[in-house]
Amino acid sequence: MRAAAALFALGFLLAGTAQAQQQIPNVLLKGAFAKTGPDGYDDHVVILCRGIPTCTGTFTAFTRYENCNNHYTSKGTVVFTGLSLQQSGSIQGTLTVTDVNNVRLPGGICQPGNETRTNQLTFVGTWNLATAKGSITATRAGPAPDVVTIPFTADLLAPAEIFAMKVRAQIGAQTATASVDMNFRSQDIGRNGGVFVFASAPATRVQGGLEAKATKLGLARTSSKADPPTPCVLAQVSPATGQLVAVSAGQLQAYTTGAFSAQGTSVSILDNTPVASVSGATFYVGYGTDGSTMIDDAVYRNAVLIPGNSVCPMLPYQTALFWNPGESGWGLNLNHQGSLAFATLFTYDAARAPLWLVMPAGALQTDGLSFTGDLYRTTGPAFNATPFNPAAVGVSQVGSMTISFSEQNAATLSYTMNGATVEKNIQRQVYGARSANCLPATGSLATSTNYQDLWWNSTESGWGINITHQDDTLFATLFTYDAAGRDLWLVMSAGNRQADGSYFGDLYRTTGSPFDSVPFVPIGTSDVTLVGTMRLRFTDGNNGTLTYTFNGATVTKAITRQVFSTPVSVCN
């Protein structure tokens, strides 16, 4: 559970309170607001920035200006100063916004112009460290002062960026222009390789996208259920034609090659490209010795989404174990297949007893970054019932859940449970050299030797086991029921590979703060009880045997990977 590491990290962060102006680079702030006005003005803005007390980042705006007939998407940069978030209280500082002007064309169509504008606003606000939420009111001085209120959340223990980058984009009704200034990781400085620009795009927008040899990346999420599903494929923009062309990872052409410099590089993604030819595509930038290595190692970031009627799943797949490192003791298993996510939350009820909830069909939303679905709690036969009768499983809807990714490895979890609302910052849990990288797979996983996935017994629907695989260690979370039929979860946090190829470790039951506690107190050693052992043995990449003991009872089950959509995840 890494409780000690989490407590150390939180303690280190709070120790800096006396030095309120010390820059902390990895804090991730997310803000959003909507504003309307006369003559049809309508503005929806999302802000992402890094660091405190100076937070530098970007905003994405979906705007209809006065007397315009259309909305369009644009990007700009933001710099906050004075964000002292290491303790609760009032905050004040400045907000500098850089964007471009609005141009109204004949017929009432509006689009971004070519004139860069910089405005500085002053703000006052409040911050609550326990809830990780705050709000600022920013004012731009002038004859007609402009005032906007921005609620925000901040993850003070956010994971570091894969690599730093700044995006500049102008996405109008007719054309799109986007570029990135990117920096390389310190461990990669001086190495040779290529920088790549690529896209996950609806196959119908891609030359060769409907051919069998195209690399499929899942199904697009359409804006209407009546629309037929469209495959998403790996693509690049052809320099000769400006059109998206289907490619494999090995066929990716580098934007530039050479030694990775400490000064970084600038990359053009789109250059006055017709929106109609790239709508619905998400563009990425990354680097590596070649395209295949870059994708296998997940050294890439999504840079810009072009609005359209279809949205493609994010890369990489989000099949992983997520947690909040300041709240050790609970977590979220996420399994991503196609445009659906199967989420299993393990936490505690009001009596501090194990509680698990499931979102079996979280649908990818039109932003391409969020999954939303109904949330359920179940009851069922005891873990050692023989036979296990799936007809005896009871299912009750208790609320809903949304998981919104701000970055590849960081997200916000929001859910309701019987009227209680919970919001948490979460990130991939890394206990090995790195988190497994998961990608869409259309073929068989029979030869896979990475077992990170959701597993079940198809004849015993109602229970399952989530496996996270890093190096030669499995983190397994078993979701089942106790003797009284209520939900029970158990965890093998360190299942190590044995000489015979199986994975074996101790099995624990934990207690902890109720799911909606604010703050959630991390679990301690007194909250962890050794209840048995677990062994996982795999005959191939799709089939295995689960054997465990719980309080003296031994259970053996055949298990297989659970498939609920396509393509499935393959992890390495």
C-alpha cells in the first residue's frame, strides 16, 4: 500500500509551508468556468497549469463571440503568480493571459485572428487544503472592468510530466494551426532519435484508414447513438497533400532527427490545415529512437483535439491501478477497452469495513478525456461458495462516476454514492521501474506475458480480480463477498514471480476511513490484517488459475481475461 512513502511525501510537502514562495514544479492545477453575455456571447474555458506559487500552463476555450453564428476552439497561455496553496486560507496574485484576437467573416462566421494579445488581471480567492479546492475572482482593470470567477482544484502530489511542453493552437471554423515547444527528459539529453507527430483519427478521415492493414486504435465515440461506430486508426499528416494517411508504428516518419538537446525543440503539428480533413482527430507529439520504441515506452503526450462528430479513445489505454499518494489505503482499478472503461473502486463504508463499487460501462465522452457511467454496489454468495451461483448476485445502482484525465497519468475521480459526493485527484500507482504501458490490441493475447487486466470466471459472474503487473511483481485486488453476502475486497500487494513461473504473495484485508471522509486519513499498520496467501498461475496470456486462502478457507478458481469491448488492452 506504500503508506509510509505516501506519508513521507505529504510531510515533505507541508514542511515547506514556512517557505511559502519556494517553487514546487509538479503541482497540477485545473480550473474551468463558463461565461455568457449579450448578443450571443458564450465562453467555456478549461485551464491547466503546473507549479506553485507560479503556475504556468495553457487554456482551451470553446467560444462564440458577440454577433457570431458559430463556436470555435482556441488555445492560449496562462501564468498565475501568488498561488500559495500549502495551507488553507486566502490567496491573491496576478493572472496573465495570452491569446489571439477574434475575426468576424462575411456571413457571421468567426475564427481566430493573427493578432496576439496579452492581458494581466489581478485576483483574490480562497483555498481549502483538505478538499484540494479553491476559487479565485480575477479582474481586468479598465473603463469596463472584466470580472471572472474561476473555481479550481489542485493536486499537490501530482506525478511529474512525461516531458514538458507548451501548445499553441488556433482552431477555427475552417482551418487549424497548432505547434508545440517541447523539452526532453533529463535522462534523454544527448541521445539520438526522432521527434514524431501523429494522430488517432476516425478511419473515414484517413487515407487508407478503412483498409485491413491500418493500425486500429479502438472505436470513435460518436455524438449520436444513431451514427454507426467508426474505427480510430494511427495516422500522420502527409506533407505533400495535407491529408491524414494511415501508418503503423514502424512507419511513423520523424518530424526531426538528431541528438536530443537540453534546449528542446519546436514542432509544427498543423499549419493552416482545413478542419474538415482532420476533424475528430487527436494529435500527439513524442520522441524516441524510432516510432515503435516511442509508442511502446509511452514517451508521448496528447497536444490538441480537433472537434468533430466522432472522438477517438486516448492513448495509451488507461488500464492501470490508480491512487492518491496522500491517501494510502484506497484505490481504483481501471480497465480500458475501445471507448469503454470498467472501473472498480475499493474503499470503506461508514463502519470502516471494506466496500467496493463498480462502474461496468463508463462511456468515453465527446472531450476524448473523460469516462462517465452508472455506479453499482453488489451482494452475492460467499467467496468460498461451491458452486458459486451468479443468479444469487444482487445489483443496486448507488450513483454515478466520472473519471476525467488532465494528463496521461493524472485524472480527477468524481462519484456519488447514495447521495454523498466525492472528488479525488488520482494518478497511476507505480511500484516497479515504471507503470505498464497499455495499447489497443485486435489480435489474441495468448502469447502475452504481462497480465495487467481485469480477470474473471465467465460462469461465475459477480466477482473478479484486477491485476497490475510491473517488473516481476503483481498487485492483485480480489472483489468478492463475505459469509453474510456483503461486498469484500482483499489485496495481494506484492505477488512475486516464483521459480515455477507462478506469482505468490501474502493476502491482506484492510480497514480505513469512510469513503467520503475529508480529509481521508491514510491507513496505518494497525489497519492491515494478514488473512492468508494468494497464488496466480498462468497457462497462457488469456487463462490462469487463482488459488488463495482466507482465514483458513482455501479457494481455487479458473480465471480468464474479461472482454467487454474491442479492442482490448495489451500491456508491456
